[in-house]
Amino acid sequence: MSRIKKVRGFQDIYGENAKKYRFVVDTARKIFERYNFEEIILPYVEDVSLFIRSVGEETDIVQKEMYIFEDRGGRRVALRPEGTASAVRAYIEEKLYAKGGYHKLFYEGAMFRYERPQAGRYRQFHQIGAEIFGTDSPLADAELIKMVKEILDRLCIEVRLEINTLGDFESRKRYMEVLKEFLKKREDALCEDCRKRIERNPLRVLDCKIESCREATKDAPVLMDFISEESLQRFEKLKEYLNALKIEYEINPRLVRGLDYYTDTVFEFITDKIGAQGTVAAGGRYDTLVNQLGGPETPALGFAAGIERLMLLVDKLPEKKSLIAVIPVVTEFNIEGLKTAQKIREKEIKTELILKEGSLKSKMKLANKIGARYVVFVSEKPELKDMETGEQEIFQNIDDLIDALAGKI
Ligand code: ATP
Ligand code: MG
């Protein structure tokens, strides 16, 4: 019979990779909590119009990457392609703003985009991300960037930070007109997607990954020359704060990000180690989005990082915890074995009861294979074997053995 395979662009994450996945998420969680962010667990399915109205009608995500379907009740829904839109919807719908002050939230989980699968790019991928609602202080931008940097440092991932400012909506509109004129003159040199973008979303042309498009837009007018004094000043403040935190950055005037909702600060953490899929974490401000989706005017900002891309860059997992194998030497000691394994686990020690009947030799072979550091032989006179030194010690009873074991680990 033919076997059923996983769907293109989807993956099983297991073994060493599952450990890396957990390591990335656990590390991020610790840092989020240290910065006083609270978790929000968001739905995977949302009304399709949420993404059209936030990510933007003309973006790649909405134009060609979303998983959209009709549910059995006739609702047009999408598997979420990103987390910010849902976080904003929840912020408004759950009236989080009513509590006053500002809100710092983090999330984790799967995102879905119908893209061409390749290393570091999948159709189901996973992100960690965080959002801050309700403050326009550039202190928030600096702290958010510092937090992301800290996560990356903890994972021993080397990156460079690129920042830019997109200015406010008005200045961006003025710039877009000038950019459009420029792009029209170079239309022939652009890819098909970019030609369509000239009218609909000219900013995105600057973000195109295709080399010939990059070449053709090398001398494009620069957004920084068009933005308001206020935006420039806030950018200066951010730079000052980053300097104070000793965070190195480069200003990349072409950095625009692929989503429509950004205003003012945008940033990307980039590595050169994994080829074209080099952006591992990215984010920025989106001061108008909450209002645009029907909430009160609320300045906000956030970031997201792709867990799979971080996993590609993690090469050392933290030291493994020692594993204890419990072996009932003969079947008569199975019940004692069950109980012993439980008792050891109660001491928060990683324990495997050898789930195998048969000769003691075959059980030992298995203990070896799973990498047990110590083996506990359960019999009338319990024994502890150090698998590294080969030393063996006999105890009067199992409790004495466990006490001795706990002292060694
Ligand atoms: P890219 O330019 O690589 O397509 P993006 O601008 O679409 O990224 P965002 O929407 O900002 O990315 O998502 C934030 C992060 O999520 C990215 O920096 C990347 O690490 C990760 N990411 C995005 N799309 C994918 C994907 N299809 N597979 C794996 N990771 C992804
Ligand atoms: Mg993309």
C-alpha cells in the first residue's frame, strides 16, 4: 500500500531538533518574563479580513501566501500567517486598554504561509513574538530591541542589527509619490511582481529579494530625506538609547519590511550564515494599526522571530541531564521497579524504567543504548552501577540507594 507522506512545506520536528525547538522557546520565555511581558495564547484561525486590513491588501502575504478556506458555517477564515494582527484584535476585543497604562504581551506558536519551501522557509513555521501596546516612548523601542538581542545572545547566535525609520503616514505618502515616478522610469528592469507593486505598494519594491530589482533601485530616492522633523528626532533618541545600551546597529535606509502596518522604527536582526533566509527576527512600530482595526488610538510596537531559523543557528544545546535507568533484575521485581522509578523521579531526576522483559543482559544493553549515566538494579539487595567508571555498590534497601544517588547527581 502506498504510504501517506507529510504535506509539502510541513515538517516533523523530532529528536535533536525538538530539543533545539524547546531550547529556543524556553530561552525566549525566560527573557520575556524578565522584561515583565505576559503570555497571550491566540487562535490559529481568524476572520480573513483581519489580515487584509492589517497586513495589507497588496502585500505578498495577503496576495498569495494565505491559507484561506470556508468553514462549515460559511465563514471565510484564514490560518494565521503572523501574530501581530491577532494580538491587536485581542487587545481591542478583550478591552485590554481599559485597564490603563501600557501592555506587554508575548506569544509563541505556528504560522502558515503558502511560500516556496526551502531551507529556513516552510509553509508551517513557528514564531516567538512580543508586542507593547500603549506607549509611544522611544524607550520602548530600545527595550524591545535589547530584549530580542538578549534572546539571541543567550542562544549564542551572532547577528547584525539593521534599523531604519519609515516616518509617519503623511511623509511616507509624499515619499511614495516620488518613488513611484522613479520606479516607472525603471519598470523594464524590474521583476513581474515589482512591476505590479509600483502602483499598489511601491515601498515593497525596495524590499524585493531579486538581485536585478535591487540593482535597478540602487539609486532610488531615500525615505529618510522625506520624513518629518518629529520622526527624525524620535529616531535620534532611539539611537542614543541603543548606544547607551551598547547595542551595535547599522542604519539601512532601504529597510522597509514586508508588512504595511509599520510606522517610524523598523528593525531586523540578520545573519549571513544561512544564505538568503538571513532575517531571524524583525519588527517595528505600528502606531496606527490599533485604531485602524477599530480600537482607540494606541501607539504600539512588536517583533517576531522565526523559531526554525533560530534552530538552524543553535549548535550547542545546554548540558544534558544525567539519565538513570531502573532495571528489575527478574520479573518478580517489576512492581518494585515501577515504584523505584517513581521515587527517583520525585527527586526531580530524569529516570527511565527499562520497559523490557527478558534477560538481564538484554536490559543492560538497552540501558547502555539510551545513554544511562547510572543503572539501578532492583532486587533483594539493590545495586547502583556507575556506567562511566563501572563501579558497583550494594545497598541494604532502595531508600538508602536513592539517597546516595541523589547525592551524586
Ligand atoms: P522573509 O523576508 O524571510 O520572507 P518576512 O519579512 O516575511 O521574512 P516576517 O513576516 O517579519 O518575515 O516574520 C518574522 C520572522 O519569521 C522572519 O524574520 C523569519 O525568521 C520568520 N519567517 C517568516 N516566514 C517564514 C517561513 N515561511 N518559514 C520560516 N520562517 C519564516
Ligand atoms: Mg516573507
